[in-house]
Amino acid sequence: MNGTVTPARRTDDTGPRRPSTLSMVFRIVRWTTYAAAAITLLMVFHAVPPPMIATIKGSPSAPARAND
């Protein structure tokens, strides 16, 4: 007989393993921390103009309003 022998399939060979739940949680927390740090740095270094405050320069009633 010149036929080829096919090996029996092993039952413990299940293919690629899925990462554990703890490993997946660690990856999510790690990348969330990186994203939060990047957003924080962008907010810290973002220059915002100061708010406009309405003032009346040289108003004769300014001292009276300051005492109220």
C-alpha cells in the first residue's frame, strides 16, 4: 500500500489562545490612562484668552458704585 497516513487530530490543539480577562482589563486601563494623559496635556497647554470685563473708564459715578 502506497497511501499516505494522515495523523490523527489532537484534541488539545485548539488554535490561538484568547487573552485572559485580567490581561484584557489591564490593556484597556493602560490605553485609557494614555488617552487621559494626552487629553490632560492638551488642556494644560491650550492657551485661552482672558475673559472680557466691561469697565467704564473715567465715569464720574465710579467712586459711588465702589462703595455700594
